[in-house]
Amino acid sequence: MVVAARRTWVGRPAAGHAHADETRLAAAVLSAAAQDASAGRVDDVVLGNAAGHGGNVARRAALAGLGLAVPGISVDRQCASGLAAVATGAALVDAGHADVVLAGGVESTTRAPARSHGRLDYRRASFAPPPWADPEAGEAADRLARARGVTRERQHAYAIASHRRVRAAHEAGLFGPEVTGVGGLDRDEHARLLPGRVLDRLPGAFGPDGSVTAASAAPAADGAAAVAIVPDGAPGLRVRGAATVACGPDMPLLAPVRAARTVCERAGVGPADLAAVEVVEAFAVQALVVAEDLGLDPLGDPRWNPDGGALGAGHPFGASGAIAVVRLYSRLVRGGAPAGALGVATAAGTGGVGVALLLEVVR
């Protein structure tokens, strides 16, 4: 059972969270989730992290936010890391290996290391070894757009909607109850107006012939999120199921389709049975294609990311999947959805991995 859920505001790199490393960001949400859950003891911490320095950020954050007696394990499924961490935490509790687990994700792209060793210098680690294709995420998004005929104009229309939804949620005060502040940041920094005349002039972000632009790719960001997981018997969100799937590294952004279908099929439900869907919007083309393949309308269906997503709020890679769970908790539990209402959170990871969670409201 997810009985508490917190996140930080999402900051621009070298901006609102520039003063806070990933340890401090994660410690803040871990402490807040533990307090919300009235957890007298925490048995373990599981945190996703995709671009950090390594060294088990979960244990560092536990030491900083919870004290000496709490261990930690870090998970890397790239942009699905935070969601995989929540699934792992739920499995630990379900198996009886722990009574209280705090799980989530964190990313400080501000402090992401430049990786080098001797004469070997590279911008990123490989997502897939030879002979597999190893595209950058943006290159994979362009490839998906070409394969599925998703135009630049459709991608921009979705990006505009995501920013508009995030701004509207801010104005309505919807995010306040789920956020714990770190430093002076008081809102998600990326959300802004996207004038069409500006978008029309944007070049392809990942190649001159590509349709993905800086506006239709989720911006890198800093942030953290955590949930408290306990055995059944308390109100909150029951983890009905989790699914992790793999697909070709050349088309990683399609993995959430199979992951979401798999977790629903195992539970004997379908998209029509869902009250809420939260998809990590790494790219507008991904959101459009995943929605289409699941039979949903990403612009007209109120169940689909109604308060925006990573395109509008920013994408702290290792945290975004956990933020999706926090959003489901706010929408369904804090929002007063009836017992039995179902929600799905899903995300893709570069290298060809998809993760999905099915959650059910318990009152």
C-alpha cells in the first residue's frame, strides 16, 4: 500500500535547485513521506537514479534524511528508474521482507558528472552494446516520429497542451499538497507559454531532418519524489500489479505500451477500466503514440496527464517515474476518487525497457 507520496518542485538545471545535490533533494522527500506516513521505523529505501555519480544515492539520502539505521539500494532503469524503484519497494513489502519501505527517485542534472577516464572521454554511457542500435533518446524519438508519421505540428500541439496544463494546475493550487520545498523554489520552473510563432522557427533538436524540437522534447531537470509503502490494511493506493518489459533498443519509447497492457491484462482489466493514467512524457511523439496504441486520446481524455507531465514540468530522469506515482496519489487519493478506482503509471527507459504500475484506491 502506498500511504504517502511527496515530491519536490522540478527545477531547471543550474537554477532553482542548483544549491542542492541529489542527496539533499532525496532526503527532503524521504523525510516528508516518512512523516506523512507516521512511520516510526523505516526498513529500507529504494531510489531510482539515472545520471548521477553512483555510490548508492539511496543510502546517502537515508543517512541524510532518516538516520544511521536505514539502509538503501539504488536502481537504474534510466528514465523508468523511479517507477522501477516503487515496484521494487512494493515487492519487498509484499514478500514480507520489510514492513515500511520508502521508494522513489532523484536526479540532479545540474551535478551530473562529465564521464571520463584517462584518454577515454564520452558524453554518456552506452545504452546498448554492439551489435544493437544505440541511439540517443532524441534520435530514437525522431525515428519513432518517422515510423508512425507523427508530424512536427502534432508534437508541438501536445507540448503546448502539457505546458498549459502544468500552468493551470499551478494556478489552481493542485500541486501544493504533494510538494515539500527545498530551498527557495516555489513552483515547477519549466512551464511557460509556447507561442506558435516561436515554435515555427525552431530547428530539429537532434538533426536537421528531424521533427523533434526543443519544445517537443522534455527538458532535463532536477527533482526528487518518494512514496511510503506498507502492507495492506491502510487507506491509500494498493499496488495491484507491476510489469517490466523489454523491446528493441532502437525503439525504446514504445515500451510503455506493452508494459501498460501487460500489467492490465494480468489484473483482468483494460484501458476503459482506468480512472487515471500518468505517462512520463519524455517526448511529445512518445505520448501521442503510446496513447494511440492504448486507445486513448491524449488531448481530449481527462484521464490522461490532465495536469501536464515532463514536457511541461521538466524531466528529472531518475525521478520522473516516481513523480507519476505521486501524481496518481494526488489525483485519486487526495482527489477523493472512490474505493476501487484504478490508475496506471508507466515510463520508458533508454536501452529498450518499459515499466508500468497498476494502483487501486483503498478507503
